[in-house]
Amino acid sequence: MDKPSKQTVRIGFYICHCGSNIAAMVDCPAVARFVGTLPHVVLSRDYKYMCSDPGQELIQKDISEHQLNRVVVASCSPLLHEHTFRGAVEAGGLNPFFFHMVNIREHDSWVHTDPAEATAKAKELAHAAIMRVAMHKALEVKKVPVHPDVLVVGGGIAGIHAALTLANAGKKVFLVEREPSIGGHMAQFDKTFPTLDCAACILTPKMSAVGTHPNITLLSYSEVTKLDGYVGNYTATVKRKPRYISEDKCTGCQECIANCVYKEPKFPDEFNEGLGKRKPVYIPFPQATPQVVVIDPQTCLNFRNGELTGKCKKSCVAACGDKEAIDFSQTETFQELKVGTVIVTTGFQAFDAKRMPQYGYGKFPNVYTALEIERLVNTSGPTAGHVVLRDGKTEPRSIGIIHCVGSRDKKTNRWCSRVCCMFSLKLAHLLKEHTGAEVYNFYIDMRAPGKGYEEFYDKLLEEGVHFIRGRVGEVTDWARTPDEEGKLVIRVEDTLAGYVRRIPFDMVVLATGLEPHADAQDVRRMLNMSCGSEGFFLERHPKLAPVSTFTEGIFLAGCCQGPRDIPDTVAQAGAAAAEALALIDKGFIEQEPNTAFILEDECCGCKSCIPLCPYTAITFDAANKKAVINEALCKGCGTCVAACPSGTIVQNLFDDEEIFSEIEGVLAHE
Amino acid sequence: MSNEWQPRIVAFFCNWCTYTAADLAGVSRLKYASNTRVIRLMCSGRVDPQFILDALAKGADAVLIGGCHPFDCHYAEGNYKCLRRFQLLKRMLMDMGIEAGRLRLEWISAAEGEKVKRVINELTETVRQLGPLGIPQQFAEWDKEMEQFAAHVEAGEALKTPCAEHAPTQEPAHV
């Protein structure tokens, strides 16, 4: 490689105070003075906010006034503002890659406590960048076209909203949902807080819009199993699970259900949280989208252990008649989709209340989870909205709602699930409305931040719902007094009154928290995303890129990224759709030019690099006995560069000599 | 800053997991020892063993490599390539008399800011116990001996010099 001629290198150095974020710990003027003494540094400045417009204009002005041809900025993380400063350098008339960034905020001022040490570290990091940037070369940004179609993974309210937004903008959307119907958790809810809108009334119009939209291809009962490619050019493999019903032929008449050999529904109904019953051939709920029945091979008599036996008399087939929609020969099929961007809206799972045995869920029949109550108070639920205990007839006269079950608890999940206080209030209201029972809420803190939420809490106080502050110790059926006989007793320390109480109830409701899906890790790996420590998918930046991920072209919305309520989910889904639209309408993406290439003259043809490439970007040119890197396939990891025994592979932006200079720079001081 | 000797540690962090975790440590305002200088690479698979040898040769007392957890590499398997090189290099460093504690490889995911803090603090403490590595000083000493030796040879006294056994027999860890 040609070394840049040392005489021509003219570096401008800028250190940012970031208000007091950096300046409070690092002596910025001292660092600027020090860097000013280094070779090739033409000017060295400190400035209050480099990322501000005046800061960027300063760089542009200096480039022309001082004929700078390299720029170094010491400020925050390059993951945050490298792009900003590259833009400023380019606007100043330089190739944007004649720039290097030094992270003295996240990696220095924010994590150290001794100003002298922090300043010394800033000097060394700056020195390394000055040495490195002298080695930088002009690079070209490659433009790759973006496929205009979008894949939305998960058909809850987030996925529905994102899909509709994109489809209304004229983009083709594939919406993949693993359950037989879209709708997600929201379809299970009765009312929504704080407005008490009926969830079905506001959701089902959107669901049917998805079902009929010409731009949306709905793939229900399907799962994404693989995602290949890169931003703008993804290939997704979708597994279509057999529902044993032809989606094209089924009209949703449900004659098959009426004529199933099982005269009565017999099997626990997933949609109603097992409180109701369904037949082996069923439609999950009346407004299900698509309006296509599904046959469950685990319970259908025509199967045994999921294998087709053909032993049932198949009255459903007869009932279907010449529509011939029932097809027992269906098997799993796989479909490939070409898309440019992906929106992940896989949602959450409710905390399994059995993990807190002290609350007796699964042991005492009249301990319920919040989702069960949602179904119980719902007019289209298993009891047609009649709130009765599990015996099917007794109306509860007293109900205790326990907050924070599987939230804010070091033994289970540490995070606040954000929605439980509010849905507990809503359920308290609905239960009181349905039964007139005395309702108690046991809370740690009442969290009602949101438009109209605090007012809703006030309303509940006025309605006469009781609130007791304290984490419940246990739910027991062990009666100590006659009035506790046959009841569930909640033992709790009332931390406002300052004593331990025992309160008997007919019904106990557990406000179970939200947690990542059990298979969230598999999904994360498949889509090459990151997870936070709780297991929710990690956004690119918590504030400035809340729906982006670390993988370009993959966006997040809804509870897969963290617990949130419906308004926030819908807002986020809209944001994710807008991000996808921005990519699609631009038409191309600019790829970081950090790919590797081979210095053809020096390659000895040893083939060491070829098996190392995870993207099979390296091939062997047998005629010339040289390895060749396909730039379009290279993603710039640099593994081959590190392995090349003759040092003939060069990685743009992370070239050997750039890194060696950086090493020398950080170690240049005693 | 105290005047006592301070360990100098060079760290190579992958862009996607460990560098982001170090950013998270910053955003979370965790506090850790200031002895580590981070060099960002796209992948731990980019860590050329020469980088490590070069860092040690230029005065680092220890080298830390941070990559994504197994199965989590942004580039599918770069972290495994890094692990293989790390194992071989570690053995080689031990043969060269460099303590195993001076080279550390850690899988730190983007969510593990706390782990960045712990690992850097632990490594700083380990190196503090081990003391300076001092390879540049060693090189300087050898150079001086060689100069003296050359001077002796020039003066025709080569056979009398007692330090012939110190002359380096092979190229030291220098790039």
C-alpha cells in the first residue's frame, strides 16, 4: 500500500465539551493544547457542542481556510455521531472517510472519577486517532437498491398497524402470524384502559382491513424460520403449518364445526385461556382473521399423535360438501419471500403465575390470571360475560387483585411491566360493574403515567374500590376464623397502616407481568438482533433510534422491545413503518465501505482465507492461483484479514496499518 | 493521579456487542478503572494475533479482547475464529514467559455494561498484581547489549565478551 505522504497530511482536531458531560471530567483545553503539538496537526480546538450546527460549520470552515485533509473529533460514541461528522467533513469538501472519531464520553468522562486520569486517557485516545487518521484513504460509498416489499413478523396490534400503514402507502406487505388468526393479545382483551373502549370494537375493523387489503399478503399459522441477505435484499423462509383447510376454498361458513363428530366442544380453548371449550375443528374467535377454520391434529380423531390415520368418519368433509376446503393431506410447506426490510412485532408472553407458588395459581381454582379475567368479563367469552367462579355458578362477592406478579421482583422479573397497574384498575372497574363485589387492589406503587390514566385511578377511588399498599405475602385457604372458612385468604403487610392483615376473598386475580417470549432468543438469533438483559429485543439507541436494531433494515415495534400499552405500541408501529418507508422510498441504501479486498499481486494462493468467510464471499481464481473477494457478498468482519499469512488482504477502514497506528498511539505515553 | 505505576491495557472490542456494552456502561454511568484503552474493530474475528503481540511489544501490560457470545456473532462465527487464535496465542505467550493473566478474552453482549466494568476492573487488578511487563524496556536493554557487543567486536574483543549467551537467538515478538 502507498503510505500517505507525511508532508501532505494536515489534520484538524476538535474536542467537544458536550456541555459539561465531557468537560466536567476531562480538561478539554489541555487535551486540545496537547494534540496541537502532535505531528501533522494543523489546528486543534475545543468547543462546547461539536454536533451542533455551529460545531459542524466550524469543521467545514476550517477545512477550506486551513486546507485540512484529515479531521478528528473527540466527543461521544461513534455509534451515535460518526455519521454526523462524516457528513460535516463531506460538506467541507473532503472524502467523508478522512475522518476518525474518539469516544471520550461513554468510554471516558462518564465512567471515570479522577479528572487527571480521564484527561490522560483522552490524550492517549486522541493521539491514537491522530496517528490513525493519517493512514486513512478516500473511500467510495456503495449504493445498493432496496427491495420495496416489507415483511412484518407478528400479527398483534403492532404488526397490524405497521402493515396497514405501509400497505396504505402503496407498499406490498407480507404479514406473518404464527397463530391461526391475527389479533394477538389485544383480541383477548375486553375493554381498554382508560377510555374503556371495547378492544374488539377498535381492533376488528383493522383486522378485517388487513384481511382484505390488496397490498397485504396475510400468512397466518406460519412462522419465519430463516432470514438471509442484508438490508434492502432479504430472503425470508416462511414455514406454513398445515391447518388442513384450504385457505382459498374455505368460506368461513363453519358447517364443518357444527357437524364435527364431537357433538359438544371438549378441548380447552386457547383463545379463552382454557376457560372455554372448543372442538378439534374450530375458529379461534368469532372475528378471527382470516375467517378460515383450523383442524388441530392433536385432538382430531382423524389423527393419532399428530399422524394422519383416516379413522374418523369425517363428517366435517361431508358438511363442507363441494367446497372441498378440507384437505387432510396438507403438510408443512416452505415459502420464500424477497423483501427489503423487516418489522419485528412478535409481542410478549404473560408471566406464568405458577412460578410464584405462594399465590396458589393452579392449586386454588379461584385464583385467576388477569388474562383469564379479561375473557371472563367479555360478552363473547366462555361465560358470555357472566363473572362466576370456576364452579360455573357462584358469583364472587369479594375479589382481591394482586399487582406486580412477576414484575418488580428480583426472584422473577426485575422490570416494571408498565401496564399492570392500569389493567388491574380496569379489571377492578369491570369486575365491580359485573358483580357488585367488594374489590381490593394490593399494590406496591400505583403507576398511572399517561393521558387520562391518573384520572382513571381517581375515578376508581371514587367508585369505592379498595387500595392496600403492600406486596402480598401469600394466598392461602387455611382459615383461622369462621368468616375465613371456604375462602382464599390474602396475607399482606399494609405498609400504610403498618400492620399485617388477613383478608378473605372469593376470587383472587393475579396481575401477571409481561415477559419476552420463551423462544425470543431463537427469533433474535435468526434475525441477527440483540437482546437486553431482560430478553426483550434491543433497540439501536434507547432514545434516538428506538425502533431500529443493530441490523440495518430490521425494525422493532410493540412489546417484543419492552412492555408497553396499546397507544405506545401503535405509535411505535407507525414509527417502524415510517423507518421502513424512508428506506424504500429512497430506493437505495449506502453501505459502509468496510469491505475487504485482496492485493492481487501479493496473494500467494494459499487458500487460508477461503474457508473462514461466513458469507462465502471468497473464491479461488484457479487460472491465476489467487483468492478473490466478491465485494457484494463481503460484510466487512475482517476475519480473513486477520488470518491471511502474507498480509495481502486489506480491510477498508480497518486496515492493518491503521490499527497498528492506533495501538502505537494509545501506548505512546509512559 | 497517583505517581505509582499504573497498568496499561489495550482492549480490542467488537463493534456490535462489546463496544456497545462499553457505551452502555457509559450511559449507565458505571465507574471503572481508567487503565484500558479501547480500539474498535468490526468483529473479534478481526483481531490479528499480531495486534496483540504489537501492543505488548509497544508497552501494554495486558490485552483484553471482547466479542459477542457464542451463537451471537453479528458475522455468524467471527468470535469462534477469535477463540481459536486466542487459545493458540495464549500458549505461545506462555512459552515466551508472558503470564496467562495478561491476555483475556471475554464474551460481552450489548446488554452487559456491568460486565465491561467487572472485567476491566478485574483485569486491571490482575495486572497490578503481576506488575509491569516491560517489553520495550527489555528490547532497549537487548539493543544496548547488542550495541556494546558490536563495539566489542569492532574493537577486536568479541571473544572476551561475557554476554554472548544473551544475544537474541531469534527475532523477538516484534512486528
